[in-house]
Amino acid sequence: MEPLMLTVPQAARALAISRSKLYELIASGALRSVRVHGSRRIPRKALEDYIDRLLAQEDAA
């Protein structure tokens, strides 16, 4: 079973970006995340939503 939430390094690898870029996306609100017992986690759905928005922007251009 795939994990429902990823750590920052896992999510960064999944998007093929750096950890610092991932934190920028979180800080800007472009990528949703949650804190679980003090650790930042990114729901798999948030990654999918982010990718869908990127694709929609490309289609609109």
C-alpha cells in the first residue's frame, strides 16, 4: 500500500525538485501540507492537486 502522506524529502523526490524548492512551494501556499507530531507531511492528494494545477496552466497557455 502506498503511503497517504510523504515526508518532505520523499515529496521532493516524487516531484524531482530540491527540498528547498518544496519548502518554497509550501510557504507560498502552492502545495498544501500538514504537521503531524511536529513533522511536516505532504498528503499524496496535495501532490496530485499541485500537478493538476501545473497541467491546467500549461493547457491555458
